[in-house]
Amino acid sequence: MSTRSESPHERMQDSDGPGGRPAPDEAPKESGEGKQTAGLLHEAMRNKRILGIAIVAAIGGFLFGYDTGVIGGALLFIQKDLNLDKSQQQLAVSAILLGAIVGAIGAGWLADHFSRRRTKILAGCVYVIGAIACAVAQSYWELVAARFWLGLAVGTASFVAPMYIAELVPPRIRGGVVSFNQLMVTIGILLAYISDWAFAGVSNNWRWMFAVAAIPGAALAIGMFFMPYSPRWLVEQGRDDEAREVLSRLRSDEDDIDGEIAEIKDVTKQQASLGDLLKKAVRPMLIVGIGLAIFQQIVGINTVIYYSPTILKFAGQQNTGALTQSLFIGATNVVFTIVAIMLLDKLGRRFFLLFGTSCCFVALIGLGVFFHFPGVQSSANWLALACLLFYIFGFAIGLGPVFWLMISEIFPLNIRGPAMAVCTVFNWAFNFAIAYTFLTLVGAITKAGAFWLYAFFCLCALAFFWTMVPETKDRSLEEIEQELGASPQEAEREAEVARA
Ligand code: BGC
């Protein structure tokens, strides 16, 4: 896992770098997240090749969202067809996450050895086979195996897709890729809910819900076939001429291609390994990254994403009502992710983390109250949906985009790749832990108990964000690390000693 991608802060670090980028203490006003995402879209409109990359990028994030989200509605029907008990339902939901952990662990190695491009073609093929295998599964174990297989592609693509795109687009819009990817994940989830709703009345409904994901999977594999190798990968292979050729097709006059190649070489030389993450200087940032990864999951987001139709059925809805109401949840997620991306640079990451997670806390308390008091259920049966919507609003403007953004901002350049990989694996692992235990938890401590437990985790998250997480908006890497009590210079020195 020695691969890496870049973020807005690289521009701040490489103050004398090519392309006249800003010095570390210059506030990168023009390079904000929202502007960068808009910049990515603007660039895509201007340059057809960048448009191709953005579309392929979109498919990667989209499939992540679709394949994880589709189980929500499908579960209502699979459970009956295959006669699944609670623990079987949980594994049917979460097997994909086990696959994703394995996929994310192997992704860096594959991307380095076989290239990002070939890894993504492979992921596209795995997606297609997985979608079809889920659709034709005849038994519970066939379904679990197919979902695990699909997870391999989800984990691989969720890691390699943003990396590949960040390496291909011009440095000045690179930061926007992270948020663009998160937006596509939420759109994938929404479309999964739409497909759950649309196929609900058809025979073999859940099979169709899974099967349609083969189309974007095939589009990814075929699309990637026509995409170039990443210039960074080419340089790492000593194929500088090809890298220059790729860059000349993707850059405009204002970009300094030779400077970019020199920068890639520089970064490659300084690359740290996984072992360097254990060094003292890196520890404070790693604690923040891993803490964010874990809290993003244990506040219970994916019980809502994967089980919202089930929760709405608990609240008294029929299948159709539950699937229709889930559409509102999916749409709220998309809309407020867009709002967050646009405002993250104005109000800061910490504001959204604290405000968003406080909303999640209130919503979870409300859900607990709803399920705890039968009187509330009968007199205010709209409350469950209202709380779910408020919860998803809080997550979409907070932990959803901010976790992915921050792990691309807090680490020094030479350890960013392995550090982000470790955070991603933690994120998938805790995603699995929560998704795999939800129904058991409901059985053990009641529905209200489960939601209140997630609310308690929200409180812990708030305390962690308040005390440990630095603001990264408009700040240089050096400033961030000073606040964390870590020294990037020391981190680099330690890594150099280890390499020597
Ligand atoms: C999380 C996913 C979650 C999604 C919901 C992402 O940031 O990593 O686990 O399903 O947000 O929008």
C-alpha cells in the first residue's frame, strides 16, 4: 500500500513548485473544495478528455454507492425468498464489506504493480460478474459469496478510483476529486433506492435490483480500456516519454508539464512505507485519521443506509411505503452533500463536523424515543421518517464528506498514501462491525436501545472532534501539524532514517 493521491494541501506544500502555486502561508482561497469540484466540472466541459475521466470517475463512486445501498430494499424480499433469519440477513448485508476490506488492502499493491488503469478494468469485470452472481444466487451461501466478491471490486475501486483521477487531472483542480467522489457515492445510493422502489412490484424483484449494476460495471471496464495510464504510474515505471505524452493531451497551455513530471519524481523518491506510520511524529495525525474513520461508521450511518426500509417497516410501514420513504432519505443525502461541498470552505470542516454530528445525535435520540414509547408511535407515526431525514441531513453535511476530505488533507506528502489506505481499511472494518450487528443489537437491547447506543457514540465523536480534530480550511499542512503537536519535518526525517 505505497500508493498515493494528492490533495489541495500539496499545492500549499510545494510553494516553489511548478505552475506558480501559492506559498504555504498564502490562504488558498481559489483552491477551496467547492470551487475545486466546480473547477473539475468546468474543466470537464472544456476538455473532452477530462470529461471522459470525470465520467469514469463518476462510475467508480456511483458503483460504491449503488452496490452498498441496493441491499436496503432487496433485503425485504430476499429475506422471504431465501427464508433468512436475522443473523443470515446481517451477513447478506455485510459480506460485501468483508470483501471491501480485502479489496482495499490489495488495491494499493495492484495499482502499483499492474497500474491503476488495469486495476480499474479488473474491478469493472469483477463488478459485472458479482452483479450477475448476486442476481442468479439460488441459496443463501451463494448470495453471501457473490456479495463478498462484489465487495472486492467495491474496496478496490473506492481506493483506486480517486487516486487515478487525482493523478490525471491538472493539479489546480485535484482537490475537488475527493468531494466529487463522495457526491457520486450518494447519487449511487439514491439510484439504488430508486431501483429498489421501481423493481419492487416485478417478479424476481431483488434479482433485478442486483442485476442492473452490471451495466455501470461494464461501462467502467470498457471505459477504462480507452483511458490512458496514470502519468505518475508511468513515471514510476521509468516511462517518462509516455507520461509526457499523456500529460500533453490532458493539460492546457497554463500547465507546466515538465515541472509536473519533476514533481512526480521528487514525490516518488520520498515515498514512505507502511512501517513509517508507526513513527512517533506521524502518530497524532494518524490518531485523528483513524478516529474519524471509526466515528464515521459507529454513529450508525450504514444502519440507516442499508436498513432504512427495515427500520421504516419497524415503524409500521408496508414494503411499498418503506421503499417510497427511503427515496426521500437518499435524495436528502445527495442534496445536503452538495450543500456541504459548496460551504465547507466558507464555514470550515470543524463547524460541519460538530454541527452535523450534533444533528445526528438529536435524530438518534428522537428515533429511540419513537420506538421506546408506543404512545408516540401511534400519535406521531411520521416521527420515525422525520428523524431519519434529520439524521441523514446531519451526516451528509458533516461526517460524510468531511472524513474523506480530511484524510486527504492532514498527512504529510510522503506518508499520505499508506496513511489514507490505513484509514480507509479502518472505515470498512467498522462499517462491517456496525452493519453485521444491527439486528442482533435490536434483539438484545431493543430498537430504542440500539439508536441510543449510536447516539452515545455521537457524543463520543463530538468530544473527539472538539478536542482532537484541527481545522484544515485555508491552512497549510505545517499549521495543521503544529496544532496536532506533530512535526512534518520530523516525520520526513524519521522516514528517511528508516529508508537509509
Ligand atoms: C461512507 C459510507 C456511507 C456513505 C453514505 C460515506 O462517506 O463512507 O459508509 O454509506 O457515506 O452517504
